[in-house]
Amino acid sequence: MKSILSFIVLSSMSGFVFTQDLTGLEVIRKVYERPVGDEMTASLTMTIENSRGNQRVREIKQYIKDFGDVEKKIMFFLSPADVKNTSFMNWSYDEPNKNDDQWIYLPALKKVKRISSDSKSDYFMGSDFTYDDLGDRHPDEDSHKIIREEVIDGLETYVVESIPKDEDYMYSRTVTWVVKDSWVGLKKEFYDEDGELLKILTVDEQKTFGEVIVLTNVKMNNVQNNQFTIMQLENVEINKGVPENIFTERIMKRGMK
């Protein structure tokens, strides 16, 4: 189904020959439609570091399954003790303008809470990713324009500016560096409602499993509060079998046995 993101040394190419064979929308559609496998399981380590250098590390088990018109994801927090047994579920739809459905289970309350559209801009479990960042944004929700081409760490990229059609969206615009041919986003900038740079998403590592490219080390850096979050995937398995019936509120409460 989808995905965006990325990183490393940018070389600004003044005088670079600009050849635009694709539109901005076509580039983002290729990112959105890049093969990611029908199923994936992985161990996820979330590391949050604040401006004072203090770290919080969370261990998570993640399952993803593509049902065709909807992709379902569920995450179970394993440690530390203060977040253990918390779970999060996201359903992303292929249908344009149909918002993701999201739920979180908080064991202290023993209750599954549905994430409302008004809460999508809230930060997820103290990280630098909002609930909206964890979902999948359909290309038709934004207007896209290729603003230049650049080389990142020897890779040719399209730099695409995306402006939301919904004026009330949490970001005023984003800018994504997309690698030609592989259609992996190597970097993404998020600008706040005032047009100021808020966050930079970068990918420090990616691995290939057959024809599937998995972003295995992603960093979200909040430049306004000098905090960052790293998401690192390990023990990745692609198309090895994910039960259809685990994406339910009952399993969120029970956890995977």
C-alpha cells in the first residue's frame, strides 16, 4: 500500500539540469503505491530523546496486513512497565478523503478509546509522531508540485512540495525528497500552521526483502523543541502470515499470546 520518508547528506545542485517527466502528483502516487508486501511483522524499538538528552525506550511488536481496500496495523507495547500492554490500531483506506480509523487501548483505564479527528494532531505516546503521522495520507488530499531535483548521498531525487486542500489540516505544507525509480522518500519536512519548519523526518536505514523495501530506521526530529524520536525495526518478516482476526478491540485488550 503506501509510505513516505528519509535522510543523509544533501548536495544542493545549482545549475543542475531540471527535467520533469512526471507531475508532483504522479511522484507521490508512486510513493503511495510502492510495494510493501501484503503482510509484515516486526519488532519495533521507539527511542525518544528530549532536549536535555534524557531517553525513553519502548519495545513494541507490530503486525500489518493489507486487505485490498484497507490496510490494518496493530501495535502492542511490551516494555517498559509504565506502557506495557498498551496497544494501538490503525486502519488506512484506499478510498480518497476517507480518514484513517484509529484506536488506542490504555490498560490503566481498561478501555479502548477511538482517536477522534480532532485528536489526530496529538502526539503519540510522548513521541514526535502525531497520530496522523502514523496513518497513510492519500495523494489526492494535497496539491503536489515538483520544485526541484537534488542528489542525496549519490541518489537522484525529486523534491515535491505538498499543500493540503483542507485549510484546517495540521501542517501548512510538507516537502518530500523522493528517490527516482525506487520511489522511497529519503527526507520529509513538515511545516506548522504559521509556515515555520516544525519537524524533519529522515530514514537512516532501509533493507530489501525480495522486491519489498522496508524503512528500518526512521528519525523524526522536532526542530522547534529540540526533541527527536527514532523508530527502529528488527526481526522483519514479509508475507509469512498474519491472522486476519487480530485487528479487533478484543485483541487490543487481550494482547497477542
